[in-house]
Amino acid sequence: MTQLKSYAKHILTASHIRTLGLAGKYSALYNQTYLTVPNSLPTDIIDTLIKIINSTIEKNSKDDFVWSDQIGSDIRIIGFENLIPEYIKHFNVPSHIREIEAYTGRKVRSWFLMANRTSAISGNLGSGGGYHRDSPYSHQIKCIWYLSDVKENNGPFQVVLNSHRNLVKNRRRYPLGQLRFDRIEDDMVSVLGKKGTLVICDTKCIHRGKPIESGSRYAVTLYTSPKENSKEEHLHKLG
């Protein structure tokens, strides 16, 4: 019965995006899974943002919604927009929201920025804690700004191409309705880029931050939701 419900939800959401979405500048995501845009942030702004991230992490105030995984490799600042009012314009959030709405066919009712620093600590799982989807049913978009040069060894964003589509066809490998996976049977594509690169992805696909082998990786991610409490919901998931 559970699989039947999952199948029905998948059919409904697939029908929704084909009928009301897949429009605008991000429409290519449906076939390409992700897009990259170089030089999306000025270098001097990036340097300032990294200083703010480091100082906020060092202060480690609950008021700033600082969260860390168990080993201190993946440290996140939820609601980063509240710390950077003079720099938020560089992220062009309203423009991205319009394109996200055109792609998903759903109204964005809440959003927030998450800044994170991932570091090479033994046993780390990478940003996001392993293979997962942001939703097993609904198409979603994340906009990720790399604040440092991202190479293969310092935690690139990775995706399974086209895993946001053809879910019924691939349900034996990746069961419908499942969010997290212990292992995958497809190659992961690493999204590399210099600092300032913007990565735009349909995160219904299976993805992760690759476990970081050396150095640190800094990034800022735009989260959006058709619900009105996306930040609180995200904090609840993090625990």
C-alpha cells in the first residue's frame, strides 16, 4: 500500500510540473539536472562573506542558528541573510525566486540563506551527510554559491544525472518515496568551479557534498519552499 501511495504521489507531482512548470530560464534543469554560472559574486564580497562566516562560527551563538554535525566537519549558519543586510543584494534573491516559481509551478512562500564551512576531518560524510534527495516527490531548486575554489578533493557538490526524472523506471534501485540512500549504483558527477560560481540544481535528484579530503569549502545556499516556515522546518530536520 505504501508503494502504491508513493506511486500515486509521484504521478501527481510529475503531472503538476509538466502542466504548470518547466518554464523560465531554469527550464533546462529538467534535462540537464544542474546548471553553472561563473563569476556570480564579486571577489571582494566573497572575501568579506568568508570573514563573516568564520567569525560567526567562532562566536557560536544560538541566536545566529549555528549548527554542526557530530564531528565538526559540516558547520552551518541558518538564516545567513540576517547577518549580511548590506550584501544580500549581490545574491539577487527575488530574481532567483521568480525563476524557481516558473520552473516548479509553485509559489515560493518562504526562503532563507544557509552559509556553511566544510572541513577535512577524518570520517566526514561531506555536506548534507551522504546521498539524499531534498524531496522524494516534488521538484525543488537549490542555488549554491561557491565561496572558494571547489576541486575534486575539497567537497564538491555531486549529483546523479537525471535521477530527478524517470523515478518509476528506476524504482527498484531507488525506491519511490525514499529520501536517503546508503549506496548508489550510478556514477556521481562532481560539480567543480572557481569561487564565485553559482550552481543551480533540481534537488529532487540524488546528490550530496562529496566527503572532503583536504582544506575547507565555503558556500552559501538559497533554500526556498511553498510553505511559510521553511527555516523552522529545516532547523527541525537538523535537530
